[in-house]
Amino acid sequence: MGENLRDTVSCRSGEESGAGALRAAREAIRGAAAVEVSLDSLRGPEDWPLVYGAPGLFHVEIGAGRDTLLLELGRQLPDRLMLGFEYSRDRVERLSRKIERAGVANVRLVRSEALQCIARFLPAESVESFYVFFPDPWPKKRHEDKRLVSGPSVRLLASRLVPGGRIFLKTDDPAYSRRMLDVLEKAPFLRNEYGPGSFAPFQGPLSHETLYERKWRAQGRCIYSLVYVRTSAP
């Protein structure tokens, strides 16, 4: 299931729970032990050092439960905070088990809609990279407002990036790739790392192949990738 702006699960906060439940939930994550983070345990951005056991810059994947990108990045960048948003309970549980077995300590998962949580819980200039790999293209015109890559969502992500931070994107849908280009080329405070209107080579994080991507490549389908860099303060 792809991310979109109208997922039925909203981003909840500790304000919706009683004080006793909030304290219990926050105690459950004390010591940075749990991979899956309950939003009821968070008051706001000030609680992330408690969740991870240390402060740091975020690497955020939207739709994280379908692959192991964050697990691999967590191994490569142990001083960064890996945060994944995923709607599916089963996917979160499966990936949590993989992370726990691997012993990678800097990856956390949140089961919720991503954009509302990013707006509420991630402060400005706190993210080094966003990863948006194969979001649902919602090809029908009447579903246009469900697409993850839109003007408002891109402005939100740009506001959370540090200067020089990046948004990495992939899609296998030709029409959606053009839509992504159109939206991102018009976004303030972002520039295409490979030149206006250009797709990106498959290097760095983009060289990571998801399970579905490998299948699609084997079928001869094209994959389109983009990288945009934060230039200045939104």
C-alpha cells in the first residue's frame, strides 16, 4: 500500500492518552530498546533522544516496511537516526524482527501516516535524507490528490532537510516520473542534483534494489530515479 495524503490512520500524540498511559508508554522506550515506536509515547521532537538514546540527524524512509533499506543504512551510518514510516502492521512487525535479529541499534519504525507525523514530530533542519521509493502512483485523475509527491508534501520535506540534505526518489511508472519531475522542479529551495529535468544515476542509496525492483527489472521495466538537494532556508 503506497503512502498518500489521506491515509485513514492519523498521526496521534500523547495528548490523546491519559497521563498514566503516557508515562507507561514512555518508560517502555526508555533506554532506546524498542524498534517500533508508539506515537503515544512522544510529546514532541524533544523526545527523540530518549527514543534513540542519543541526538542526531535523521534519515527518513516513507513506506519503509517493504524492504531493508533502513537496516542497511543503519549499519553504514551508525551515528545517524534511521526512521521509517509504514502503514501496514504486518510489514512493521516483520521488519522490526529483522532489525532486532541484526542487532542494528539506530533504526526505529512508526506505524502511521508519514506526512502528518513529519510535520508534528520532526523539527526544521533535522533530516539529512528522505527516501521515497516506489510510492503508489495513483494513476487516475480523480485520485490525483492522493499522490505522495505533491507541492505541499515536497515543501514540507524541504523544510525538514538540513541545507545540503537530499530527497531520493524512485518509481517504475513513466507518467508518475514525469509528475515527480514537474512538481520537484517547481519546488522552492530544492535543486535537481543532476541538472534541471534530469533523472539520476543508480548510485549511492539509489543503487539499493528492492525486492519488487529486482522483479521489475527482470521483466524489462524501466526504473526512474531522482535526487533533489536543499539549497537554502524555506
